[in-house]
Amino acid sequence: MQQVDQAERGRVFREAWIAGVVQHYPGEPKPGYITPWDDTPDWERAAAAAVYDQVRAFIDATAGAAAKLSREQKGRFVALCWIGQIYRHFPDPKPSYVADWDNLPAWQQETDSDIFDRIQQFA
């Protein structure tokens, strides 16, 4: 695994998120969904790096066998890691911020799956 600093790990996550939103979001995405890394709030940068690290650790702990997960399983993992970060940074988040996989819109499910794949490819 290549050594990548926290900012770069977070940036990989954020760029994968933006690419997924651009590809999968129906219509024009909300500006906050595609805010560039340099304009992203500090908490969100930290959360992005943390989720990157969780996905990377999972991939490494399986010696790469996580690649055999279904696309949905990969996306679910990213979504759960993100929910953990939301609870870390917001004591009482809006329900939509911590929605379970089955309650996420299809575009977000696809984007979360793309994020896993990007992290897998990056390292």
C-alpha cells in the first residue's frame, strides 16, 4: 500500500463522491454535493479521510478479497462508515443524514459503490 497523507486520502474520497454525483444524480445536483475539496468544511474533510481509511483497512484485512464483494455490499460498507462519521461529528443528525442503505436514493447508493471501487484502485 502506498503511503498517502490524510489530506490526499480525503481528497480521493471527495473526488470519487463528486464524480459519482455528477454521473448518477438525476438532474442538477445541489451545490453542496459537488463542492470542491478546498471549499469542503473541516469536519467533512476529516470524515472523508476516516472513511477512506476504514475502507482501505477492510480491503487490506481481507488481503484484497473484498474485491469479491458485490457492488451493493461495497456501497453498503461505505454508507455505514459514513454514518459513523456523521454521528461522530453531529450529536443529533437529521434522519436523512443517517438513513439506512434501503432508504438511500439510487444515485447515492451508486456513488457509495463507486467510492469503494476508487479507493480499491487508488492504493
